[in-house]
Amino acid sequence: MKPSKIYKENADNCAMLAEGEASKDSPAYKRYRRMEEAWRALAEEQEWLDGEVSPFGTDRAGT
């Protein structure tokens, strides 16, 4: 399995754990959301490193 796919699964797990929290103001909810964002950022960077996405994104200015 590609590392980016594993990272996305980890992000999905963090999102699920965050939704399981009783309050969106709880420290655990906020921690899970930060972890989710970090895993998604890692997945995006890994996709770029693997050459799956352009380093310029899909909306390049001036082209």
C-alpha cells in the first residue's frame, strides 16, 4: 500500500475519533482535528514526492 494511502486512512481515523467526542470544545476533539490535518498534509506531500500530483497544483497563475 502506498504511504499516501496509509496517511489518508490515518486522517480518516482521526476524523472519526474527533466526531466521537461529546464536545467540539474538548481538548481531545481539537487534538484529533489537528492530527487529521497533519496526516492529510503528509499525504499530499507524499503524493507530490511520488510524482502523482504537480508541484504547481491544478490552477497555475499565468498559464
